[in-house]
Amino acid sequence: MKVVLAGYNIDAEVIADLKRNSLPRADITPETLSASYARISRHPEPANELRARARREVERARRSNQAVIFKMGHHSVAEHAVFNFDIIGVSRLAIEELERFRLCSFTEKSQRYIKLGDDFVIPDEICRAGKEAVFLKTVRLQNSAYHRLYEKLRLYFLAKFAEMARNPRNHSILDGWAKEDARYVVSLATQGQLGMTINARNLEFMIRRFASKSLEEIKELRSKLYSRVKNVAPSIILFTEAGGIDKKSYGELKSKACEYWGESDFALHGEKALALPAGSAAVFRDVRLADFTPEADAKILAALLHTVLGLDYRSALARVRRLTPHQKRGLMKKAFEFMEFYDFPLREFEYADLTFDLIVSAACFAQLKRHRMATLTVQAYDPALGVTLPPSIEETGMARDFMSVIRRTNAAYEELKASAGEAASYVLTNAHRRRALLKVNAREMYHISRLREDATAQWDIRRLTAEMSRLARKAMPLTFLLVGGKDAYPAIYKQVFGRPPKQMPPPFCS
């Protein structure tokens, strides 16, 4: 056996320094890795020798890449080239578009952990529409409210959790709670930053997808991403213009639907609310289990038997159907028995799906969108769906102040929408809501629950996920025997098995 470290990401400043202090060379490009690995399937030489040849013959390597990708359709070779980007000074709204892409890595500046300043993006569309004054007045109003809320909430949490506050090490936690609730009043125009790691295939897809977007900020982001890589790796980033599927599909679907039913039929029919405090009775439910796999418990058990018994799937399912409920539970428990708090169920649990129809705040969606292995589609933010009001803001007597800002924001949104269209969404806040459709398999639901129902999770998504877990347990009682937050896992495990698991999760705080 021979294992060779073929390459790794290094800082661009290091690359620039190496270029300055060495003779000119053409092989400082990730394209040689793509070309050499593409040749592995058809050439007998060792991979390290193929890499050496690609470095010696860069132009030939580029032609090879283009032939492999364009003529043969093997686009996966572009995945061997990886880029890192600093994305600085973009809006929260633009970050949501960026983080829709699944097979990338993002680390984002958190509005929960960092106290916000007053930095925000002013959309070009708003300026062209002559509505900059309305926009600035509204966003500055929101930011001023954020600072008032933060100071009030910081004192509130220190007093409410006085025992916890006696230990100075916990002050950052309590301060973070104040920041995360205060940020519900700031706009989606608030500036953020992130680090992004992405392979060339997904970068090309991102650039192509962004070409069909209407927001000027996304168009600018697309242009800058492409300009940074087009000369570094021209042979593996080829298809960068919007295709018909991105430009036309959703518009054509809407037009056809309006032919059938008329646009007025899609109104909310009175499903309106201004403020929806957590835990209060709402005009509509914000979590619905829209669909799920029939006989999910039996089908997962059949998949498990398919793996271990050498049966075909239909035979395994037929045998499971003949088992008593007690036998089925015993079989399922064996799949869970050796699972620790950091483990997730076996891969066979991916054969059952759940689809949730959700209404979520922007603050909650910012966390939900990170579960990119799920299927998540969304509607635009809609003031008619109301806002999510953090309980702490009610309890500190700041709800009237908060809702005053929301009412003025909604008025500004309507004015901006009339002249700036989609860009009006920049002025909406983290408290505003949107509809989302989330499909997860059972295994991914465990991951979401373990992370988002834990005591350390933010209250909004914790509340949402707890309801999703409740509905999942009702639909698939055996499959979700152990679903729950990481902190609750020992108690859940003990309830099922009559003993605690071997390993316990770390405590919430010291």
C-alpha cells in the first residue's frame, strides 16, 4: 500500500508569496489534479506519476479536462479542484441564497454570538426606485430598536438566571441569549460574512444558478465569484450561463397554474396574524406533517433484514408484516441497542421519509437551512404570515416597542414592493415569516432532532423541531423510539431499554 498526500488547500496569500519568490510556472492550478485523476480510469501509471505528467503539460491537461467534461459528460472530475472564498459584506438575504447549495461548506458570522453594529446593504433596486430614504429610515429604526432590546434583555437574562450568572463563565451564554432575541428586529439587509469551501463542479453550478436570479446583489456576487476563478481554472468551470430550467421553469409553472385556477385563488383566505409569540395560540399551525411513507416502521425493518439475511426486499417485507407488534418492537430495539448519543441510526433508516409543511421566522430559517442533506424549498417572506415574537421581549415589556417597529417595517415593505419588487424583502426582519416545505428521511430527522432539540439549541428552532419530532413519533412509533435532543438522550434510552446508555452527553453548562 502507498498513500500519498496529493495536495491540500493553502491560503491564497501564501500562493502569491510563492509566485513572487520563484520562477514563473503554469502549474499553479487545481486543474492538474482534475486532469490526472480523470486519467486514472484509462491509464495504468500510478496516480502520482499521472499528476507529475499533468503538471508538466498544463495546456494538455486543460484540453483533457474540457474533453472529459464537455464531450464525455464526466463532470465529476471537476470535484477534485477545491476553492476557498471569503464572502464579506453581503446581506443576510444573499447568504440565504448562497447556503441553499448542498455540497459546500459554510461558516457564517453568527447574529447570535456577535453583537451587531449598524452595517447593512442598500440594494441597487431600492436606489433606482428612488426609495433609498424610506429604506434607510426603516433599517435605522430597526437597528436602534435592536440596541434597546439587547441592553434590556441582557439585564433580564442575568436576573432571571441569577444562579447561573453567579459563575462568570456563563455570562457569555446569557449575553448570547440577549443577542439572539434582540436580532429578531433587524433586517435581512444586515451585513454578514462567511467562509465558503466549494469544489469546482458546485461552484460552476452556483455561478450558473445565480445567472437566473433577479436581485442585483446576487448578480454582483455571481460576477465576482466567476472573475476570481475563470483564469485559475478555465477548463473545469465551463457552463456558467443560465439555462432554461433555471430561468423559466417556476414562472411557467405559475402561469399554467393561473390558467387553471386564477391568481386570486392563491390568496391566504384570511390566514393573517401580526404577532405570533412562541407558545401562544396561532391563527394557523406552523408545523404540519404533510406526508410520510406508509408502513414506514415495517419498511425500515424490511430494509434491515434485507441487509443481514440475504433476502430480497419483498420477501423481507412480507416476513415483517407477519410479526406481532411486540416482535417488531424487539427487532427495532436491536437496531438501536448500541447507539450512543453521538451516533445516528443505521443507513437503512433512510428508506422512510417525512414531509413537513412549515411556517418559520427568518431567524429560525437561518438555522434550518443548514440541514442541506434534507430537501428544503421555500416561498418568499410574507408579512401576511405575521412575525415571531420572542417570549423574552414580551416578558421584559418591550413587545409594544417591537411591534411598533414591525408595523412601520410592514408599511415600508408595501411601499418598496410597489416600486422595487423583490428587493423589498431586504427591509423585512428576522421575525418575519415564510412558508417552507421540508422533506427528510428518518435518519436525517434524528440528526435534526439531536442537534436542534438539545438544551443548547436556540428556542425558536427547538420549539419547531420538538413539534416535528412529536408528529414523527406519532406517524412512525418504532422508527422514532429514540428521537430527541442530545441532552435528553440518556433518559429516552433508559425509558426504552431500562438502563442508561454507556456514554453520556456533556453537561449543558458548568
